[in-house]
Amino acid sequence: MKGRNSLYIINNSPDDTLALKREVEKFIYTKFSADSIRKEDRTFHFYKADKYLTCDFREGEPYEIVPWHMTLDTIQDLRNHIRNSIIDYGIYYRENKTGFYYYNFDYNTKGEELYIEHIFRDFNDIDSLFRAKQKEYGIK
């Protein structure tokens, strides 16, 4: 599948998965359009901010404060923050004008995957999907 991956870091993310999903969907359906998905499928990766993973994170550059658990590598690398992953959300548009969206909640403990919940939903028309989601969140 063609597409683009985007990474976002969330400060003060809700612990409740329903509230988190609602915030993520509200953000996506406010900032993006059906036309942008028609051109290019999108996958959004959301991470919880912490002392080392901030909005100033720049992959490949040195950390200003070296994390205690990284004794050898002081270069910013997203793989060092895998336990901060909280939700992935993707929207895919098929050539027959149908598509699907999905979201995965990541539950991690001490850097090891504990549980991932996968939810997939098909749609018949991307414009209807965007109208319904925008109406649900009071966007338009």
C-alpha cells in the first residue's frame, strides 16, 4: 500500500482508551481531508511524551540529556522509545473507492509488549466517513 507515516508526540495523554481514541480521531478529522487520503493513504503513530521524548525530538541528533538506560548510544532514535507508543491510526483508500481505517492501542510494560488491541472498520465511501466523523466531533 502506498502511503505516508506521521509521528506525533502527545503531552498529557488520557489513560482511558476511549478518550484517547476520541482525541486522536478529532485531531485527524480536523487536520486532514478526504482528498488528502485519496491521494495518499495515511498512518499516524502517537507516542506519549516523557523526559527524553519531547516535541523537540530530532531523530539522529544527540540527546541534550542522555537517558540513564542508554549507556552506549546517545543519538536520538525512536526505537529507544518503543514503550512510549500508545496508539496507531491508519486510513486506507482502495481503487474501488471503498477503504478501511484501523487503530491499535499499544499496552507496554518496561519496554516489552504486553498487549495490542487491533480494531478494523471498513467504509464504502470516504466522503461519508469524513462527514460522519466530523459531525460526531462537531468539526463541521
